[in-house]
Amino acid sequence: MNKIYLDNAATTPLSEEVIDAMVSVLKNNYGNPSSTHSLGQAAKILIENVRRQVADYLHVSPAEIIFTSCGTESNNMIIKSCVNHLGVERIISSPMEHKCVAETVLDMKKRKGVEVAYLRPDQKGDFDLTQFEALLKSSDKKTLVTLMHANNEIGNLLDIKEVARICKENNALFHSDTVQSMAHMDLDFSDIQVDFASCSAHKFHGPKGSGFAFIRKGSGLKGIITGGPQERSLRAGTENVCGIVGLGKALELYLNNMNEYASHIKEIKQYTIDQLTKKINGVKFNGRSAEKDAGLYTVLSVLLPFKDPMIGLKLDMKGIAISQGSACSSGASKPSMVMMMILDEEEMAKTTPLRVSFSHLTTKQEIDSLVGAVAEIAATLQIENANVLHR
């Protein structure tokens, strides 16, 4: 059975060009980048070339790009160092954040006594920036704001340029988890005055285990992994050369083809909306995910008009890999925090969320298979429910 893959917000398949670039490094560039001999320096040059490539994309200095293992590590480093080294006493966040942010914020509250305030979303998953600014002004404590750019479950986009402006006016630091939007959108950090941001290569067809943190020059941030001078002493340890090269190759491919990829994905996404609406009576879509040009184009959050907590497994048995929420919460028995924030109790009791996330490899035929499988599951549930009533 050929698998249909519709969980690209969780991870993406490696591009062949990325694999080739990484294999070449594994074979030929095995030197330690910290070594002064030619083999070591050849590996170091590869890393610095990718650093400049990333910096050019974001319109920042190469010194502001620190390679890490993933977005989770980057987010941990930034939040913990802001508290431990920059004197942050208060964190403003939201219940919509990825677990690596949410749990790190709570850890800082527990271990360091940091005050935590949450910005609550409306039923569409949006935030009131007037309320946000009032929250910022309500305390004189040194504050870190941590709000994600693109929500990983419903695809809502935060106006990070405006949030950054408000933060600057109120002397607050601003960190944004940009894992879902990095490489999928044009990001200019010379214009968007975010202080810190994060990236995972495996969200745009690069390797797992490779990512980076953007750390604004002059922020004073310090590393939490010590033991060497690597990565400007912000992230000790021998660099993952082949992973960094893979990240760079994946970024190059995506940026060179961004318009083409985005156009294809948007067409596939609209086709999915149309087919689900046509075949599944009562289907709805969460957040801004179904609104044209309003949310992240790679994510569609579907609300099915029936309750089936096993639908992910049923679809998997039909050869369709898909998520009922984020990859970090889809195995949990209770709904994700994001769904709990935007759905009322009746909706939670009678509906089933499904996240469809696309790539440039997704086809209409695959979407037809998904819609057909969901319709079949819905029909089976109706028959089962009718049989129960007749008894």
C-alpha cells in the first residue's frame, strides 16, 4: 500500500538534492570544524556558507544566526537565557503556543518565580493587540513576550511586525516561534524588529536534528549549553555539519521555488476545502485556515461534524498519514489546548478536529482519497449509531 502523506506540519520528506548534499558531506567533509587543519577548516567553511545564506534570507548579520538541533532547543535556549541572564521577571505568552514554549515558560515560573500572563484568543484564534498592549503596560517588570508567528494547528498568522513595534515601545523583549513559517514566507528581520526567533529544517524538506536560533545582535543572550566556543559560545558542542548543510540546501531549494510551491499548495488547499464541503455535510474549518490569504497556506484545520477519536488510526489503516492535532499532542487522549481555546463544550463533544497539512508534493488524487475515506468513515458511523438506536 502506497502511503498518502498529509502531515507536513509535523515533518516533511527529505528532498533528493538534500540527501545528496548531506551524503557528500558525510563522505568527504568529516573534519571537526573546530580543528585548525585543512580538513577541519573545510568543514567550517561549509557551516559559515550556510550561516550567510540564512542571514541573507532574513536580512540580518551572519553573527545573529546560531545553529541548533531544532526549534525546540532554540526556544528553550532563548526563553531560559532571557530569565537566567537578561533579568526577565515576567513572561507574556498564550495558551496557543507549541509545547516546547508552553512548558518552558511554566518551568521558568516554577523554578525561577517568573510571573506569567496569558493573552487569550477569540473563537477564531486571533489576539486583540490593544488588549496585548494594555497587558504590557500593566507592569514595570522586565518582560519577555513569546508568541508564535504561525499556529501549528490552525495556521493563524500573528502580525509579528506590529507586535514587535509594541514591544519596542514598551521596552519588552519579543521572541517568536517561527518554525512553521520559516522558509514558507518572506521574512525580513531588518524590518520586523523581533529579538529572537527559531527554525527547524525538517519543516521545509530538510533533515531532522538541524535548526537555528535568530538572536538579535546586542541582546546580551548567553548560551545554556556550555563546554566550548562553538556558535559564538552560545551553543557548545561540535556542529552537525551534514545537518547544517542539509538545512542550507533545503532552504535554497525552497526559496528558489517559493512562488511555485506556494501557488501549488494554495490550489491543493482550496481543492481540499471544496471537496470536503461538497462531500461532508456540516463540515467546518477552524481558525483562519480556510480563509484565502488569511492563514498559513500549508495548514488546514478541519472540524468534522461527528465524534470519532479513532479517526487518525482509521485513516492510517487506509494508508493516509494525517494528524488530529499537532504532532506533539496527537497521541494524547484529551484535546489539544488550541482546540480547547477555540471550541465550546458542545463542539468538543460532537465534533472531531483533523489537521491536513500540505507540501508541494501533495496531489489532488491524494486529496480525493482522503475525502473518500472520511466520507466512508462518516457513513459507517451513521450506520453504527442507527443500529444502536434500533436496539
